[in-house]
Amino acid sequence: VSTQAQVLYDFTAEPGNNELSVREGETITLTNQNVGGGWIEAKNSRGEVGLVPEDYIEVCSGFRKWLLQRRHAVYDEWDEEWDDVKSSGGYAESEAGEGGAINRGGAHVRSHLTDWTHIQESSNLVHGGEVGPVWAYPDYQLDCVVADPKKGSKMYGLKSYIEYQVTPTTTNKPVNHRYKHFDWLYERLLDKFGSAIPIPCLPDKQVTGRFEEEFIKMRMERLQGWMSRMCRHPVISSSEVFQLFLSYKDEKDWKTGKRKAEKDETVGVMIFSTIEPEGLPDLDLTEVEQKCEQFNRFTRAMDDGVKDLLTVGNEHWKRCTGPLPKEYQRIGKAFQNLSSVFTSSGYEGEAALTDALTAAGKTYEDIAQMVAEQPKKDLHFLMETNNEYKGLLGCFPDTIGVHKAAIEKVKEGDKLVATGKITTSEKTAMSKRASTMSYALQAEMNHFHSNRIYDYNRVMQQYLEQQVKFYEMIAEKLRNAHSQFTTM
Amino acid sequence: VSTQAQVLYDFTAEPGNNELSVREGETITLTNQNVGGGWIEAKNSRGEVGLVPEDYIEVCSGFRKWLLQRRHAVYDEWDEEWDDVKSSGGYAESEAGEGGAINRGGAHVRSHLTDWTHIQESSNLVHGGEVGPVWAYPDYQLDCVVADPKKGSKMYGLKSYIEYQVTPTTTNKPVNHRYKHFDWLYERLLDKFGSAIPIPCLPDKQVTGRFEEEFIKMRMERLQGWMSRMCRHPVISSSEVFQLFLSYKDEKDWKTGKRKAEKDETVGVMIFSTIEPEGLPDLDLTEVEQKCEQFNRFTRAMDDGVKDLLTVGNEHWKRCTGPLPKEYQRIGKAFQNLSSVFTSSGYEGEAALTDALTAAGKTYEDIAQMVAEQPKKDLHFLMETNNEYKGLLGCFPDTIGVHKAAIEKVKEGDKLVATGKITTSEKTAMSKRASTMSYALQAEMNHFHSNRIYDYNRVMQQYLEQQVKFYEMIAEKLRNAHSQFTTM
């Protein structure tokens, strides 16, 4: 089977380098993904074959689509899979009584991953008071710093790539990762947690920097945002694969861990078998459906709100960097122009006015520059945060969809018992599983809400603080300009 | 001879009122100017006759053109006229020696205006130090207040007009004038002083108010500016006709004065016969020509500079009242919209953020309104002052033209003597007259420069002061909005 990919950015081949020119939006076929050095070999629609930088293409969206289809399909096979787990001892055991939570579900998986024993692969849900179920949060909030992008090269220096330094706050020991490694992590997380936790796409298409340096800086900033968000999630941040990414010891450790992670079978809906609603009672189905529907409405409304803000912000950005500073510049020039005309009057006692007028003109030119540079200082972060949320909100319909499918299945329970397709205890087990999923979704909602409140408080504070500084500085500059005119 | 007029504004006739609908730019023929009540009877190109508000039409530009032609033509007749004055005793007398200045030139005129004896109709030029000749300025600077526009009506209330109250700072006694009276004054001043002093057109065409109230307010403000400028000119402000306008005792006094002023024969270049360069030596022709040329260049350069500033200011005005506040409004709405979405989350502890977000949104809506209203508070005066200067600068080419024609005449002097056309003493007299004109022009230049420096200092101070207040207020509002977000 040939792999198709979408081209994300224009790429012009350097002559004599066996490269292939591609255009944004073009679909290409990957003919060799093991070229290395940040390159893949691809064929375009005209049959031409050549090397293309792997960061310039995206297989993600296709993969994502496939994964989502699989995830929905998988749900129907879940009972079967779950039964496999059960028959292997893990689930049956935990069903028999409490206390077996730690081994539950994980047992089957762990038989394949015998040396991943230093990390607890199951996650606890606890009651968070007024807000309902929440994830059990660790005492120490993990974070990491993505910094110091460095050019590396392969293939005798012919092909280059960027390596970012990732330093977790726990160990404070940096590890290096290329974009493709982040992408690998994203695919692992999506595969493993995607049914329960919305995993936002890696920053990619939206990168707007026109120059390489700007592009790298922007990508780094967005990778930082993505990584911080992942760190903040207790389930993701405590997972084996995430810990591997953040703190592998050496190249060998990384490669072994990678291979293991790729073989991980706790993917799709299987993740729910590793979630333990600690001391939480079974849920009322109607209540769950209502909560779910409310959250669904909320995420859609927020998606609209966020997109609206992004549209408005984009237009404001354009005005602030385009026509508005041009206008202030022209005002500044007009004052300075008038000043130089006045200088030519030959009239005595002109200097005080012309100096002041020139200073006022220069002030408006300064203001023009300030206006043009301001969006980078404030609007930028507001836009980035909302962009991140747009991506995150885009994942919820799928997460909610998986949950809805489970509820529907449970609703059929009585009919299935009546027609003798399942036993009463199987129906009870099914309800229990759906209950776990509902708890997980509610914990995820609460996680989303608390993060959202934190993020929007922070970004609005930052935005307004910078806006205040901006207007204060303009006022200060104008006050100076004003003081140079003499009262007569 | 039929009088043509240009229509300044669209006017739609009220049916059954004997009115005539006219369109801006249309040329109409005045068929009866004595209708009264602020109306004149006119005929359009289709032969339709009806009443049109007299303030909606302009005969000024045609009159002005005619006057200027006449003024240039008059110059050639000047020797003749001047000789008339001479033969009547006035000029010859003053030529004989000093001290006769007060009666010079004025004598002939005053024979027609026997009871206008309380005002000295001649103007003195004195040496102003470094800057050269200046007008003799009075100790007390005259000014007046144009205020309190009131609707008056005539023709049994069918036709209405606006009467402004004009209060000179000298008497503090208000007199009432309609726009047509200001226009009458303008024509008198142009006729009498136009050869020596640039008399800016009355505010008219540029009036932009869309509603009657706004229109009246704007016109009043501009009449105020025009009157203040006239008050500031020592020659104009001390003239009989200007004093009449500012402080007539009653309707009878006004009517008598009006008739007298209309019969004033000291018009066109004759005004120079009333100017006395007190103790100033005859001028060097080359130096005069250079100064004149420099001033000519200066006024043209300033005209360009002022027009440039007006263009820039107009665009800025449009942006500040159009797209910019709309954008701030949309930013405000987007924040408030997001706030109301957040309110619907059903999550506990949401209120602090949503309240703050709503407040931030409202702040940007406030800012939108502030931005839209700001031009009226600052840009307006900058634009008005520059508009005034545009008008004033437009008068200088004519004033300078009259002077150039005089210089050319003097240059021919030797040739005229050689060919026996004039005597040597006539040539000397001619030089003396040209010298007076040059002094007058230089005094006028200096008057212009000192006023310009005063006006631009004042308007820039006012503009920047308001700008500072504006940005400070925005910063203050945003500081309040910022303080409502909580750090977590």
C-alpha cells in the first residue's frame, strides 16, 4: 500500500540535489520513508520522483482520519477485546473485587511489555467536590522547556534538520528532539489516549513565518505550548511513552523505548480498562447524557467564539501592521514637512516652533513603529492561545462521539438480555464500563474547564498588561512632544 | 446685466411655497435679490423661476474673480487715480513734507465720508527690528465672540434665517448679524484692502454638517475664526467699516454706515495711499524683489504642506470614525461573546473570569466610542486651522501679483523719463509709492509669520494635549479591566 501525503508548504528543489519541487496543497505519494536526514522520497502526480523535506508534508490528517474511523469501528469490537483481557485474567480478577485496580486491564498489556514496570499505567479518577469526577492530579506539576533550536545535518551535510532541546522540570536534564520525534509522540498519544482524551494536533499548518528563523522560532513556541499542555495532563504526563520522550538516557534507551511504545496494545477504547473510578458509584444514564450534551453544546459554542475572536484578531493584526502605522507615519511626515517649510521662512524666532514640530513629527513616526510592533507583544499570545483552543476544541466531537456510542450500546442492554444475546451479568459489566467512560469524560471536561479558566485569565492579563504599557508609552511620548511647544 | 450664482448645497423645494429645487454646482441666474427673509428669486437653466435660500448660493467667486481682474487693471489706472488724489490736494501735500501722513490719501476719500471722522483711516508702518517693517499694532488686541445662533423669521414666519450674536471685547455689547452681513463685510474688506492684505474667503463651501444644528454650529465656529483673524489685523480692525460691523448702535446706525461703506472710494490700490511707512527709508528694488520672491516660494511651499496635512488628516479622520472603532467594537463583542459562552459551561468558579471578560469587552466598546469621538476633540482644530491657512495662502498670489506689477512699472521708470513720458520727479514719486507697497507687503509677511507661529504653536499644543489625555484615558480604562482578572 502506498502512503499519500499532503504538501504543507511550497518547496523549491535545489538543482542537482535529487530534490523534488512541490506546492502547498499538492498530494504526493511516499516512495521511500527511510531516506533519513529529515527527507523522504516522494512521487508527484506527473510521476516525477525526488527528495522532499519531511517537515513540509503531512501524513497526519490521513492517519488521523483512519485512526478515528478505526476507533469507532473498534468500539464494536471492544466487547470482544475486553473479553480477551478478561479471559487472560486481568479484568475478571478486578471485577471480582476492589484493590485489583492497579493490575486491571494493564495485566494483558504488560505481558507484552515486561520491562515497563517502573511506571504505573493505570489512572485514578477521584471525586472533585462540587465539580464532580476529576483526574487524580500529581502533587508536583510536570512541565518542560523547549528551547535552543540547533541545525543538525546528515548525509555528509547535504541535508539539514532542526533539533530542539527539551528540558523537563523534574530531571532538569535536556534531551534533543527533532520535529519528527514530536510527531511520533503525537501519533503514539493519539493512538493510546485519543478515545478518552482530546489530543490536539501538533502545530503545523498554521506556522506563518516567512523566513527560516522566524519559522523555527514560531514552531518552537508552538511545540512548547503543545508540550506544556501535555505535561499538564495527569494521565498523559505519567504515561510511559511521554516519560520516555522527556527523559530517555541515551540513544539506545530512546530506540528501545520507541520500539516498545509502537507495540503498545493499550490503544483505542482499551485505555478505559486502565482507568479506575476510585470509590465512585455507578452513574445515572440520563444524567450522564445530559452532562454530555451540555458539554457538547459548550464546546461547539466556544469553538464559534474562539473562531470569531481569531477572525477579529487577524483583522486587527493586519490593520496594526499595515494601514494604521502607515497613517501615523504620514502624520509624522506631514508635521516634519511643515516644519521644514517653516524653517525656510527667513523669519526670526522660527526655531522654537520648527524644532517642536519636527519632534512632534518624529514622535508620530515612533508611534507608527510602536503600533506595528505591538501585535507581536500582545495580540500574538491572545491569538496563539485561541489557536491552541481551536485545535483542542476540534478534538472534542470525536471524544464525545466515542462516549455516545458506548451509551447507545448500554441502552440496548435490556433488549440484548431479552433476546438472550448477553447475560444479565454481562449487561451489568457493560454498564460499569460505560460508567467508567462517563467518569473519564467528566474528568476530562473538568480538566478542560480548569485549564481554560487558568489559560484565559493568564492570556487576558498578559494582553491587557501589554496594552496598558503600550498606551502609556504613547501618552508619555506625546507628553514629551507637547512640552516642546511654547506658550506665547 | 443678470447676476449668475453657483449653488453650494442641494436644496429641495417645499411644494406650494414658490420655491425652486437646485443642485450643488448648478449655475442659476438671480432674477430678484430683494425678496428678503433670507431668500432670493432665481431662474435655472430650464427657465424655471422660484425662491432659493440665499445662503445656499455663492456669487462670491464670480465677484472675487471680477474684483481681481479689476484690481490688476486698476493698477494701470492707478497713476491717474493717484493724480486725482494729488490734484485734490491730499497726496501733493503729503509729498511736500512729513507730518501730513494722517491726511494723506484719506483727504480725498473723506470728502465723501464727512461724518466718519472718529476713526483714523490711515495705517502706520514701523520698523520691527530684526524682522523689518511691521504694522503699528494697537496696545489693546481687539477680539470678539460669535455665539448664540438664533432662528429669526421674515415673511410672516414662512422664511427663516439664523442670526449670530457678535460681541466685541472692547464694548462687550452684542450686536446681531446674519450670514449675509458677514458676507457683506467680507466684500467690503476685499474691495478696500484686498490689494495690500490677503482677505480670506468666508467659511462656506467646506461646511460639512449633515444636520441643521451641526451646520449652524460649524458655520458659527468658522465665522468666529474668521472674525478673530480680522480682529487681529491692525489695519482691518481699526477700519471704519469693521468697527461699524462690530459696534453699530442701532438699525439706523447700521443702515447709514452700510450705505456709506458701499460708497467708500478708497478701494483697490488706493489703499496704499493711506499707508504711512513712518521713518522708513526708500527700499532697494533688488532686495525687495528677492524678499518678495522668497515669500512667494514660502507661501506656495506652505500651501503644499498644509494641503498634505489636510489630506492625511482627512484620511485619519475617516479611519478614526469608521473602520477603527468598528474593529474595537468587534474586539469588545468577541470578548463578551466568549464570556457568555463561558457562563454556560456549568462549571463551578467560572464567575470571576466571565465578569472580568465581560468588563474587558465593555472596555473595548468604550474605547471604540472614544476613538470615534476623539477627532472632534483634537483633529478637528488641527484641520480647521489648516483649512483657514489654506484659504489665507490662496489669497497671497494675488497680493504678491499686485506688488510685482508695481515693481515692473518702477523698473520702466528710466525709460519713461528718457522718452519724455514722465518727469524725473514723477519717477521719484512712483518709486516712493512702490516703496510704500513693498513696506506694506513686508509688514503683511511679518504679520502672517508671527500669526502663523502663534497659531501653529497653539493648535499643536491643543492637539497634543488632547492626544495625551486620550491615550492616558485608554490606558486607565485598560488598567481597570486588567485588575479584574485574578492571578491563580
